[in-house]
Amino acid sequence: MKITNLETIPGKTIIKHLGLVQGSSVRAKHAGRDLLSSIKNLFGGELTSYTELLQESREEAMQRMIQQAEAANANAILNVRFSTSSITQGAAEIYVYGTAVVLE
């Protein structure tokens, strides 16, 4: 599966447009991680536990989008975008979407 944030892949022709595909993941903070991150937040620096949490969430959302594209018999997803939103205090959603196509 080819995945890009471009509207097309240079040298390839879109032969079929299959529509929007998407995936999302909602993750909540871990109480232990939250306590350690609060302490680190006082002194500054990267909150690596949250960076890891968001990376896992992005990967899960991407896999869900890819599964949806494969079910539609796509061989590429174009114009991929990510969005993040707060669902509730301590939980965030990662949403990824793109256009499923068949390339020649």
C-alpha cells in the first residue's frame, strides 16, 4: 500500500477513485505516566511517555485506515492528513484520513 500526503504519486496514473478512508484511536493518559510527566513539566523537556502514547495511537489509526482501504481494493492512499482532538480531560483522539485510489 502506497501512502502519501501528496495529491498524486509522480509517474503514476489514478485509474479508480474509491473515496475517503479513515482511522482513529482514542487514548487516555496512564496515572503513573501522568504523575511523572507532571513533575517533568515543572522542569521542562520532552514528555517522552506522552510522545510514545501519541505515536502508538497514530500507528493504530493508520492501520485502521489501511485496513479500510484494503477492503475497498485500493493500492494507494493519497492526500493523507492527521487531526488531533481532546475527547475529555486526559484523553485524546488521533484521526487520520485520506483518499483511497487504484494506481496503474
